[in-house]
Amino acid sequence: MKKIIGIFLVIAILLIVSDLLQGVILTILYNPVGSENIYEPTWIVKYSLTAAIITIMIVPVIKFYSRITKKDVPLN
């Protein structure tokens, strides 16, 4: 049970950080300038960005976990 709660907390934190980074990146990309039209990014761009950020962020978490438990956790 403790392991399941730990995994849930890690994923929840990664989702929060991913949402913040997604907001920053999309604000930079879609920031309207003056008279330009405002374009809303499609849902596929939002979900792809979230998936990429979480994938990139989960590798250090796995490495950190393997150092704490001193086990070899394969990344493949």
C-alpha cells in the first residue's frame, strides 16, 4: 500500500509540474502581439507536450529511486 501511495504522489507531482511547464511554453508560443489573431492550440499539441514533459521528468525520478533503494532499476 505504501508503494502505491508513493507512486501516486510522484505522478501527481509530475502532472502538476508538467501543467505549469505546459502553461509557460504555450504562453510563449501563442502569446498574441498587438493586432494578431489569438490562436488556441489544439488538444493534440497540449497532450503531446504533457506526455513529453512527463517522459523527460520521470527518468531522473527512476534514477533517484534506484539510488535510494540501491537496486538496479532498468530504464528499458
